[in-house]
Amino acid sequence: MKTQNTFKLPKNVERPLPITIICILGLIGAVVSLPGILSGSPQIKELGEWFHYHLAISTIFGFCCFLGLWSMKRWALYLYSGILLINQIILLIVGLWNPSSLILPLLVVIFGVAYFHKMD
């Protein structure tokens, strides 16, 4: 009796160069910024203890998003977009929002959307 293999292997997708560059820069940025956030700089503490935790959690989630984008996973783009929205709202609330805080994250989303059809 011959059995059929119903398990489908993931499609072999080559990661586009812009996504590779974004992921490398994002992962390096997260690794470099996390010790500064965790050490509790005075500028961060002035905004309140909650903001310190928000930055740490946001950075960790961002790190996970870049790992997901590296693997070309759609959930990573969804999560990153949600974090982007939450961060922009929080920056507005604390009075720290400016257009430059939106430029780089928005570029990540734009490139992610451009290659969304290649993601699993």
C-alpha cells in the first residue's frame, strides 16, 4: 500500500536584500539599545517608571519581529505594525512625538508590505 505524503514543505523563498539589511540593522539596534534601557538612564526615568518598562518590552518585541522578518514570517510584520502604532500613540501622550520618530519604522513596514507576498 502506497501512502501519500500530505505534508507540504515550506516554500523556498530567498530573503530580499532590503529585508536582510533592515533585519541586521534592527537586530543590532535592539541589542545595542537594550543595555542602556535596562540600566535606567535618568532621561528615561524622568518620564516615569512605566516608560522604562515600555521601552524594554517594546525593544524585546522589536527584536522578535526582526527575527521573524529574517525568517520571512507575516506575523512579524503584523506585530511590528502593531508595536509601531502603540509606540506612536505613547510618544504623542508623553509629548515626545515628532515626524522623525515615524520615518525608520515606517520604512520597515513599507518594505515588509512590498515583500509580503513572499512571506509565509
